[in-house]
Amino acid sequence: MTDLMTRRFDTLGPYSPLFYDRPIEFVRAEGVWLTDVNGDRYLDGYNNVPHVGHAHPRVVAAIAEQAATLNIHTRYLNDRVVDYAERLLATFDDAIDRIVFTNSGSESNDLAFRIATQHSGAPGILISDFSYHGHTQALARVTTGLRAHEGLGGHVRTLRVPDLDGQDRGLPADAVLAAALREADEAIAALQADGHGVAAVLFDSLFSTEGLNRVPSGFVSGLADRVRRAGGLVIADEVQSGFGRTGRSFWGHGNHGIVPDLVTMGKPMGNGHPLGGVALPAALLDEFGPRNMYFNTFGGNPVSAAAGLAVLDVLRDERLVERAHANGRVIRDALAALGSEHPWIGVPKGDGLFFGVEVYDRPAAAADALPDPARTKAVVEAMRDRHVLISRIGRHDSVLKMRPPLAIEPPDVHLLLAAFSDALTEVEGRANAPISAF
């Protein structure tokens, strides 16, 4: 392990992050289980890239068969990419009837910005004040949740996303909504006053980087209405919440009752094979296309399309969206029960198979409770010791983050929850005083 880490640092550099105090070297995976170099197995409660399960045999076979037959770019005709486009577009509202394929979520969001700025004739962007949507230079200028030397662009205004289970807990939902939309009005007015105008708002339907915030009903639709009145477009980043992750709808934006102008996709589309896309109405593509020769060498190639089609097939045939909903309900009930046993964790956060809890330095119900990133990290490490992978997110790195592949079965869900209960007990026991003394 030490030798491999040295070789990694000598080639990739020391700046690409690794999980855990003792990083794990994995050598194979199947379903929701990964095996390390020592033969030890770990339950994957974290990775959303292998959406239908690691090394799913139908996805592997589709990739191998197509790779052994033909792989070209989209300047030649091939039915595989058109088949995939038709199948994927059928999952959207009728207003969204075109797609441009890319290789990643970063590329997708960057292209969405280009389309929005051309449409609006303005560069102004609204973004959450703690978010991440990709690594291109344009996206680095709107990144607020990770370190980026470019800094926030002058054409960007940030919004604090409300959280009825976090910083806004205990407040009336209608008052929280009114304050949040008032802030949006002020941000739009500031962009206009400074001559930037409004090109778009970009958001993740689960507000995952922010910490899985529970927003008041009407926040997302109210924000979308305001941006459109200002001449901008609504971009829904579905990299985290799409493809049935929430269990309630195939696309996360459906949970907010809106139809966005642009939908960006990435990670789970190909179950690990690089694949991304931007879905949009024909009118927007017809506006953008004649003025831009957009061509992506690998976006939409037949092998990627075969992977994407196989993912859609598995989601349908194995009823994974329905299973995400059922498993999500079991998990929320279990997390709520654990909160009664361990009052220093907050209420269940998230939706479907993207879930977690916030960790506090004292009972979460206490008025002076503060997020506790050190204790959060201790829980993540304790789960690693129990061979279960999870992580943490949020402004203070204090929200435990769990998002297993949708292929997870009820016995594995119970294993994850049992390990989580044990980890909470262990971390609580390390405290200098019992929790009741806080």
C-alpha cells in the first residue's frame, strides 16, 4: 500500500484526494460489494457512478459486444446512438425533445452555460453559495463548495439554499420561503444593476453538496419563475439526483414540480462508462446549433450508447426506481429511530437512495447545537472499520452522505444500517462525557 501511494504521488501528484486515514486499494467489485487487495469485502454505501451495480453483467456485455463490433463518432450514421437518444428522451416531459451527448457532467454543465448565455445575451449566473457542478474554467468561476483559485466570477451571484432541517429548523416554512425568494429577487436585481443580466440558474435538485437541504415547497418553482422573467434559463443538474435516485421520480426536478429549460447529466448514465448529456427543447437547440459547430469526438459514440441503453434496460427490468423508493422508506424510518437513540444526529435528510443525517456537538434539538465535523469524520472512519463505505458533505462537512448503487437489496440495507448503529455507538462512547451531559 505504501509503495502504491508513493508511486501515485510520483505520477499523479499528491493533490488528488483519497478517502480515509488508511486508504483502501480495491481490485474488483460486483453489485454493491467491493473487494480489496487483501480479499476483504466492503459494502458500497457511497458510489452513485455504478448506478445499477458494479460490473453489472448486462452493461459489461453491451459494452464488450459493441466495442468488438464498431465504435465511431457521430459524424457517421449509426442506429445505436439514435436508439439511445429516443429511449432517454422518452423519460422527460414532452417539452424536452432533443439531446446533445458529452463525456461528463462537467462538459454538460459547461455546454448548458454556452446555450444559456447565447439565448439570453447575458453572462449573469445564479448559483448556490455552497455547490459544485464541474471542473471546467467556466464552472470553476461558479464553484462555491470546493477550493478553486479562479475565484467567484463578477458575473455570478450566490443564493443561500434554505434548509428546514438545518439552519432554518424550527422556523415557519412560509417565512423561510419568503426570505429565500426575496434574496433571489435581490440577487437578480444586483446582476441587472451591474450590467450582467441573467443567463441562468444552475441547481442540483437534491442540493447534495449543500448538505441535502430540505427546501420549503415553492422554493425551486419560485426561483425558476423569477429567472425566466429576467430572461434567463433554468438548468437542472441531474448528475446526483437523476435516473431514479430519489425513488419518487425518474428525474429529481420532478420532485419540485418544474420542467427545466436544460437538463444536464453525467456519472450514472453509463454505470461507470464515461457518458454525459444535455437534454433541451428543440427550439433552444435550433437557436444554438446554427451559430456553433459543436462536435464531441467521444460524446454519443456507439459503445457509450450501448452502455446507456443497458442501464435503462436494467432500471426497467429490475424495477430499480421502485426499489429505491421502497428501500428509501425503510432507511428513513431506521434513521429516525437511531436519532432517538443518539440525539446528537439530526433528522433523516435526502430522498430515496441518497440519504444521511447531520452530526452535532450536542443533542440536535438543543438551541445551541453546532455542526460537528470531527465527530462526523469519526463516524465515516468507524464505518470503514466495519467495511461499509460512506462519506460526508455540507458546508461544515457535518452531514453523513450515503448513496449506494440502486441495486442494493434489503439484506444489504439492513447490514448498512446495523453497521451505522454500531458506528454511532462507538463514536458516542469515545466522547469525554455521555451525551446526556452536554
